Amino acid sequence: MKVLIISLAYIPFIGGAELAVKEITDRISDINFDMITVNLDGKRQTVEHVGNIRVHRLGRGRLAKYFFPFIAFKKAAELHQEQNYDAVWAIMANQAGLAALKFKTKFPKTKYLLTLQEGDSLKRIWSRTWFMRSLYKRVYKKADFIQPISSFLEKRASKYGYHGKMSVVPNGVDLDKFEKNFSQEELQQFRRELGLANQDKVVITTSRLVYKNGVDNLIKAVKDLEVKVLILGSGKLEIKLKSLAQEIGVKDKILFLGHIDQKDLPKYLKISDIYVRPSRSEGLGSAFLESMAAGVPVIGTPVGGIPDFLVDKENGLFCEVDNPSDLAGKISILLTDDDLRQKLSTNGRNLVLQKYDWGSVAKKMEEIFRNL
């Protein structure tokens, strides 16, 4: 079987969707995968192998994203003449979805699989696609199969008029990586390197610094708490968030650590007491699952796909959206209630072990490919 993946970005430019593609395809050895993506920094090879995928990178720089539906379709048509693909797999209903739609229209016998990973709210997506709503809906409607990563995104597909085959398959977690144990000496040394004292309570978030992830509410929430906050991630709001921390007097409590490689995340989680992401919207929330796997109790909001896995007071805590005061209260509870913290940690880890291993996710995806 031959599958052509169309994705706006790919490794080393990584988010949850790109990581999912890598983890899934690395575990499927008897399907030939090609990919078309953007050469985002203009420095990558035009064609290279990344794991089990032969990756074709188009354009030079981020400007190529805006022309991607056209240049990706042209490249896809060329490759199809050589490879005769059985399926085209679009990663999200964005420019990649538009390219896959054009491909499906030109080559209707080729099956079209659409994966939904979008974390933005329906309102935000609707406002960005107002000028092309009819075309945008066709990205959904023309799919032969849709694989949303949460029930929230499953409902979105139905709202946009899709009535075909659909199955929720969530993102997973690399259990070996996030369950890794470190010696106390190693963790203590790491804390010292970060400037953390032994008595410091540590709150961590791993988030792109964008509006939907609500990092501003976390900064506001810790104003009157005796904690240190590790913010792992980069994004267009970084300068504004640093200014906010300065303005409200919490600069000394917060460490903006920038982008951290995925392989290094477990060590940061192991020195942390609580994971927080006060999301305004969320497709699923893989970072919560990674934290749970590492045994870190989590606080999130009841939005998007988060309620698929987070049960309040059972394996995590919910805080209200856009309510820093409520979030501060939930952080305080976890810092003072050892029994609750241990309960959430144990239940969270058990949930991930049972339902979110990448191996089982890959098997479900392989079944979808075989049954297209």
C-alpha cells in the first residue's frame, strides 16, 4: 500500500500533529509513506527520509505556506504519476486539507483520509475561513474517512456537513520516554542549574505561547502564590507574556525557557509538582497526557478534547476558563493536599498506560488505512 501524506509542517518543525505522524508511521513498516510539506526555514533538503517517510519539502521559508495548496497539489500530481498512491492523508483541515481536496477532485479513485488535530475554537476557525466557507466545508465533505483525535473534533466534522465514516483515534504518549526515572542526585543538580532551591514548589506548562493556551492566566494566577513557574515553549505572544510578568510583579517567579526538545521534557516534568495549561480551546491536549505519564498531577479547563480524558478530582482538576483566581485556588489545593495530589498522579498515570500508548494508536491507524 502507498500513502501520500500532505502536512503543512513536519519535523524538525514539530507540534502535536507532526509528532503524531512520526510516532504512527514509525510503527507501520509495511506501508510506503511519502510526504509533501513546506521547507519552512529554507535550509532542509528537498528530499530526505525521516523515519519511515520519504519527505518532499517545497518552497523556501514561511511565505511558501500561503501558496502550499497549489504547489503541494502540483507536486502530488507529479508523484502520483510515478507512485499511483492508494490514499492521500491530509494532516488537518488547513492548507494541507485544501491540497488534498484538489488532489481528490483530480484523482477521485484515490482514497482521502483527513486527520483533525486543530486546537483552535470553532469560532476562531470560522472567523478565519469566512471568505471561503463553502470551499472549507468541502475539505471535510469530500473525505472518504475522517480521523479526529477527540470527540470535540468529531462533532466539528459533523457540524461542517460530513456524514461519512469516522473514528476517534487520539494522540498517544511514548511511555518509555515519559516514565523514565532519574536519580535524586541528577534531579537535584538539574534544579540547581535552573536556579531552583530545594524548597521551591514548581508549576510547569509546556505550551506554544499563543492565545488559545491561556498562559497569561497562569502568570496572573501565581501572583500571590509561593511557587516557581517553568514555561516551556515559544510563540508570538512571548514578548507580551514577559511584559505581563514584569507588570504584575511576578518576573522573579517565572522562568521562560523557550523551546525544549521533546526528548528533554521528561526531566523538566520530574522536577515539577503540578502541570497547568489553562486552555481557551484544545483539540485534545497531548501535553496533559505526557505529564500524567510522568506522574505529574494536572490542572486543565473543561474545553475541547480535554474532557475526553480528564475527570475532575479523579485524574486531574478542572479550573474555570479565563479565571486566574480560580486557577490559583486549584494550584493551592494541590500544593497542600498530599493525598489528593498522590491520587491524581496515580490515576493519571494508569489512564495513560491503559489507553494512550503509541503502539495501540498505530494499530488503530493501520486498520483505518487497510479499510479505506
